[in-house]
Amino acid sequence: MNALALGLLAALCWGLHDLAVRHVSQSVSVIASLMAVLVSGAVLQFGLVAMMGEFDLSPGTALISAVAAGGCYLLAGISMYAAFQRGPVRLVAPLVASYPVLSVSLAIWRGATISPLHWVAVIAIGAGVSIVAATSERDTTACPAAGPTATLSLLAAVWFAAAFALGQYATELSDEYSVALVGRLTAIIALGMIALAIRRSIWPRLRALPLLLGMGILDAVAILSVIAAGGLPNAQFASVAASIFGLLTVVLAWAVLREKMILRQWLGCFIAFAGIGYLAL
């Protein structure tokens, strides 16, 4: 499977996952939701490592990168869950999905080349995201405080880009299953320490647990798909392709949750994801 196909698999998983986030975040705290998702995903990843019969992550650069990726992924998750708790999918999803701009920039920093048409695509992503954010900001009934929601969403984008870059780099030095498991265990430990420090419960409502467990499996498959691309040519294409999860999330929110979409918002989404789609070519 090539990097683009892995990214598309991740997009499908995260599209369904984020629709569920929007639903569950209204009744379960961010920390409890995220902990349940991380733990259930870790169980799946531990099973995969056990099936492979080998844990291949010796101390050194790969281990440090995997731990750092896990920390960045936790910060991304906290920011994204908090954003979904505050605002509608149509504002949060496109902003979070703008992280390919940073992913491509990091790839260039590591030696990749980018054509003028790629730069046009990057600009199109920023323009589309701005249209969606500006339009949603005036919709005070649906999003009473769009500024903080947009800030949290953009922070999530930054941390996602960092997590994917570090995870893919670690995979170049080790195997993807070990890297993904170490990253997730790092996130679980760090989140537990945060919950203890601020005295927050990590146990979600029993009713929400089945949905959270399903979200954990989807999230684990998605992050493993993106990280696994680290040893393939054009690894950044996986994180870029994965970002189209936002398009699926927005459409599902419109179809299932009945969130309103006006023409300008659809146009903004189209421009942003057309740019993302071109980068994935």
C-alpha cells in the first residue's frame, strides 16, 4: 500500500471519528473522552505488536521521536476535542484539516522539493479555511465565541503536523507498530498526569463508553496508517491525504446532525479541500 492509500484510509477513519467526537463531547469531558479513546486504541495497537511477535524500538533517536510524537498527538487531541466541544463541525474541521500546509513545509525543510503549483494549492487551502472561519464567526447562534474555537482548532493543526512528522521520522528508523504503541502510551501517561494535577475524572459516562471505544479503534487505525507511511516514498502524502477527513466530517455533520451550511461555507470547504487534493496528487 502506498502513502496516498494509507492517508485515504486514515481520512475515512478520522471522518467517522470526528463526527462521533462532536456528539460525545456535548456530554463527556474532554479528558475522559480522550482517555477512553487513547486506552482502547492502545489495546488494539498492543495486540498488533504482540501478533508481530517483536517490539523493535531500542533507546535512541527513534524512541525519543516516538515519545515526542505521542506528546504532540495528545496536545492535538486536547485542542481538537475542546474545539469540537465549543463550536460546530463546519468551523472546526476545516481549520484542523489545514495541517498539511505545515506537513509540506516540514517536508521541504527535510529536503523535499515543491513546485509553484503546489504553492498555489497551499494558498488555496489557506483561503478556503479563511472563508469558512470568517463566515462561521458571524453565525453567533451556532458558535457564540468563534475566536477561541478557531484558535484551538489551529493549535490542533500545528500539533498534528508535528506528531505526524515525528512519527514518520521514527518509522524510518524502526517499525510502525512499535512507534505507534510507544506514542500512544506516552499520550496516556501524560494525560493521566494532567488529570491528576487538575483533579479531573478520567472515567466517562457508562452510556458513552461503547461509542468512545469505537472511536479509539478508528483513531488507532488512522494514526497507524499515517505513521506507517514513514518508510515509503513521499511519506508526507499520507498526512496530506488524511486531512480530507474534514470534508467527510462536514458533509456527515450536514447530513446526519443537520448542521446548517450556507453557500459561502460550501465554497470555502471546496477551495480548501481542492488544494489539499492537488497536494495529494
